[in-house]
Amino acid sequence: MFFKKLMSILCMLAISLFIFTACEEDPVVDPPPPTFITVLPVDDIFAGQTGTDTITVMWNHSQSISETWFKEYELTIYEASAGSQDIRIDKNTTSKAINGLDKSKTYTFSIVAIGVNPDDGQEVKSIVKEIKWGLATHFTTNDVGAKIRVYVRQSSIGSGLNLYSQAQSPSSWTVANGQRWNLALGGKDTLIFGTASTVADYMKYNLTGVPVDAKITNPLDFDTDNLTNLVLNMDLSTFNYADRTINLKTDNVATSRQKGLVFFAKVENNYSKIIVLKNGDNNGYLHDSNQNNAYIELLVSYQTRSNVPYAKPNF
């Protein structure tokens, strides 16, 4: 009798202890998945050089059902040797100029939208969009500090352009220095401009030395006379570069420009943007056409770093 009562008490004690312990233990709950707001700060992201040491990053804002959550943007600037820097940007701003950059380095710019979840007050971020960019050097003058000009000499014999000379700036050279040519200009009547060897062969120039040819793109759908206006979201390495020429008198794109003709060039793995300025004689590209040394005038943006095609989006 005593044994049965003892067993009953022990059983009740064990049950009570189990219930007490179960109540004391917190249940294991998996953390909720991260919340991403659907405001995308970037449908497209752009980068362009807008000064000697300045890159401007721009992006498109997209409306969404969680627009009321949206608070601001966060721009991260990353460079391998310097690490990263975060900048908070007002929600009504869709561009940021970054100053003091080094042309010997490649930068990655990342942008996210930041919001606050009204249900729990937690900060949430959108998916990151980023773009890589390296500064180029903008040239409005040549190696002797004058305007960049490529000449037509003796009426029918042109000259060539070295995009980045020994003086680290564009320079013009006669046929006696054809080994320095990257691009070349044909005569006044046949006003072609493009890959040095292609122009020389077509014009039957008797060059001394073999040019280091620049392969070029077809004329682009830009009309500008200012290098800082060329703000792009384009990976220049994806364009079609070839040995070709552009006829500045008959090409449909060239003749339709009001300010200047734009194309890209590549010498080995260094990229350039070229603007051939318009508003020469008779609103064309040739200046002083009645003189033996008639010329075209250019602006050049040259990437001194190899294999850095200016703006390369990473989506």
C-alpha cells in the first residue's frame, strides 16, 4: 500500500517537473527572412566623367507598392587599395558627383534604396546595383598646348593623329612620321577620317614607318561639343571596333550633327572617345579649306589604363 502511494507521488512529481521545465524553455524560432523593399533605385545606372578628377553617378528611380517605406539612398564607393566609403543621399536625388578620384585606379559604385518597414520599424534595403568606372584624361589641347588639329597638307596629303603621344597628350604628325599615327585624315576633297592604315592605303600616302592603328566604331547617335556631356551606361568593350573610315562630307550621321561627331577608338586595349567638332567652313568639319593647311579639330578622352572600358555596368 505504501509502495503504491509512493509510486503515485513520484509519478505526479515527474509530470509536474516536466510541465514546469517545458514552460520555462523558450521555443526555437527561425529568424524571419530579410525584407527587401521593391523600390529599385536603379532601372539603369550611369557613370560619366564630369571633371578632371570627378565621376558623376546617376540612376533611375522606380515607383513601387512600398514607396511609402522609402527613406533615402546609400551610395558605396569601393576601390581595392582604399576600401569602401558609404554616403547617404536624399530620396529626391538621383545623381552624385564624386570628386578627388585617382585616374590610376578603378572604382566600383553601388547604389541601394533604404526604407523603414512600418510593421516593425526595421531598416530594410533594396537589391544592390553597381557600376565600375575608371577615370580617363580629357584633352582639349595637344602636346604643345594648342587646339587638337589634324591637317590637310598640300591640298591632297593629310596627316595623322597620335592619341596619346610621348608627351602624354594627342599630337599630329606628317606622313614622314607615319609610325606615330593612330588615326589619319584624307585630303580636302576626299575628307575621310579614321584608322591610319586604312586612310593611308585609300589615299595612297607614302608613309615612312608602320602606323599603330586605332580601330574605331561607327559614328554614334550623339551630338555634342563637350566631353563631359558623354555620360554613358555603356561597356565600351562590347562595341564593334574595326579598321574603318568615316567620310565627314557624306556620312549620314556626320552631316546631320550640329555640334560634333562622336565615335569610340581602341588602340590595343586602351579606349578613347573622339569628338570631331563641326562648325568649320560652310558649317562642315573642315576649317580654313582655302588654305594648304586646312584642318579638322577634335576633342579626345583617353583611358591610360589598359582594359578599362570607362563605364561597365554589373547588373
